[in-house]
Amino acid sequence: MKKYLIVNIVDSSNIPTLFSSEKWPLHLTLLMHFNTDKPVEHIVTELEKCTNKLKAFEVLVESESEFGPNLNVPASIIQASKELSELHANLMGVVKKLDATYDEPIYIGTGYRPHVTTQGGVKLSIGQTLLVDNVTLAERIEVPKGKLIKIVKTFGLKF
């Protein structure tokens, strides 16, 4: 079974295709880790059907918080919006079709808390707007010395 997640890459102009999970570019988490046996081509097809009808939109950074089991992972909290909630719900619908399971279902649906984790000291500022113009499917790969992230495909949203 493979593990995936779906994000919006903040600066999608220069996304590496394979990197350590500790070297993520800034990203807005759209759907937390899920596991499926479905072929990646099937996942991509379902996401294309979902995303090709969606429009880009802006969200607002409203505050800062600490995430993780020890509450020591700094993150920028994104203000909930109708567009973001609908995107999250649409992605949940795609994942449901994949017969997938979530690692932490508590953070899906009503438990979804949109955020951008600080990466390498780089973070968003409170009051900053963020353009959600892409949906990126990433695979998390376990390796002996940690985890790698493989960008499977980025889907652009319409303007």
C-alpha cells in the first residue's frame, strides 16, 4: 500500500520532484496522509476530473500556532473559507473512491485545520494572502534513513 497526501505548493514555479520530508517547500496541506493500493494512474485520473473544473482562489493567513504531538512545529493558520472547505470536501470525495484509509482521520472533514508549516525558517506572515492555484499529489516513501517525498503531479487551477 502506498501513502500519499495532497497539498498546495506556495511557490509552484520551482518544485523539486524528489526530496527529504525535512526539505518540503512551503505548502498548504489540503488533505492529510492517506493509503491506497490503487495504481497511481487511477489516482491521477480521478484528481484530474476533480481539479479541471476548479478555480484558483485566495486565502488569508490569520494566525500562528504550534502543531505536532509535542506542539513544537510552528505553522501559519489559514482562515477557513467556503472555497477551501469545498476543495477539501472534493478531495475527500476523490479519496473515498480510492477505498483509501487515512493515517489520522481526526484531521479530515470537520477536523481539517488548514495550515502552512514553517519550513527551514521560512514562514508566511499574519495578514498575508496566499493564492491557491494548484493541487499537488505527493507520495511519501519510507527509506532506511527517513522519508522521501515524491511529487507525482501538480494540477493547475483555472483563473
